[in-house]
Amino acid sequence: MIVPFQFLLKDALRMRKMFVWIILAVLAFLLAAFWQRLAIGNSVSVDSTDRYVNVVNLLVFRLLPLASAIYSTMILSQEVEQKTIVYLLTRPIERWVLLVGRWAATVTAVVIIAALGMIATVLGAGGFGAVHVTFLRDLGAIVLGAMAYGSLFMFVTLMFNRALIICVLFAFGWESSVPNLATGLQKLSILAHMQAIAKHPESEGGTKFLEGISGVLGKNTLSSVSSAFALIVFTVVMVGLSCYWFTTHEYIPREDSE
């Protein structure tokens, strides 16, 4: 498992693939630093915690599923489209070990990307002093969220060709609307469970439009413990299904990828 993990993680963290995410981290820093100007009427006083919470909800948590969707294609579908799947499967490694190792690498890469955005947001908001507890809860939320998104999107890439489209639609369609709805439906959203784990305090200086994009319009009454447990169970189930599917089906290079 270590070999496929190291190989894919090294590829995922290449500068050419990280460049866009570094730019977005800089954007998070700027948003946090100048959030006061986005406050309602510029008259609402927002402290460092408010700025941090607003930017994390708006940018970091919302970009995590997009990063996961993009990096999940590296697990297998990229190999199929580039016609290197045959060489990958000839390695003397059991299929499920290969799959889990590559999944773990993409999850690690997504966590690093999200953590960069969070650190940039903290620095833009004024430092770790006032938000260190919130930061630690958010770090736990992104780890569990990256695992859940990664396992779901991995299964989708195993099931469908051109799965990135499905994953992106889920990330920006389903995950943008369901957290804003009733609690019963929020249980079906990974983002809503992440928000429950993060337990962000009520923040000032946002707008209904920005709150809608962030997925915090609805009242989230989910328990942080139950949400963490739900994401762990979901991840285990989806990884198990993916391993079963991958070991029982054949994968050949796609002839229509050119």
C-alpha cells in the first residue's frame, strides 16, 4: 500500500497541479484580510473569528469537494483514459491494496490543499490567537470530509466513464442546496456533517447570498459526534464497495479518449 500511496501523492503535489490551489489560498488570505468591506453596509464590525468563519465556509469548505472530485480521477479513470491501466494492473500488488493506497494519497493531497486555504485564512484574519480552537475543529472536519468525498467519488469513477462531470455536479449542485434545507435532508449531505463537526459560531458581516453559497442558510442541528461517526461509516462502506467492484471487474484502456 505504501508504494502506490507515495507514487500518487508525489504526482498529486507537483507544482503544476498545486499552482491553482496556491492561488486560491492567496485569495482566501485576501478575503479574510478585507472581509470588513464585504460586510453589510460596511458598518458591521467583524472580528478575526467572524472573518475566519465566513471565509472558511465560503471558500475552503466549498472548494474541498471540487478538489476531491478532480483528484479522485487520478485514482483510476485517468489511467484508463491515458491507456496506462494495463501497466498499473500488472504490478505485483493486490488490487484492493492498490486502490486503497491511491485513494489515501488523493485524500492526503486534498487535506493538504484545504489546510493551506485554512492557514491562509487564519493569517488574513489576524493570526491563530482567537481562532485556534475553531481551526482544530475545522481540521478534523476537512479530514473526515476529504475521506468521505474521496470514497464517494472513487466509487463513481469506477462505475461511470467521464465521472468528473457527475462528481462536480454533486459538489456544486447537491452540496450547495441540501445543507440549506431541513435537518432531515441535511443528513444526506457531507458538507452539512462537516459543518456540524466544525461547530462554527454565529458570524456577523455575511449576506444571504454568501450564506446561501456557503450552505449555512439552514439551521444545522446535527450532532458533531454523530456526524463524525456517520462520515467514518460512510467512508468505510464506500471504500469497501469500491474495493469489491475493482477486484471483480475488468478495466481496459478507453479507445474513445483521444
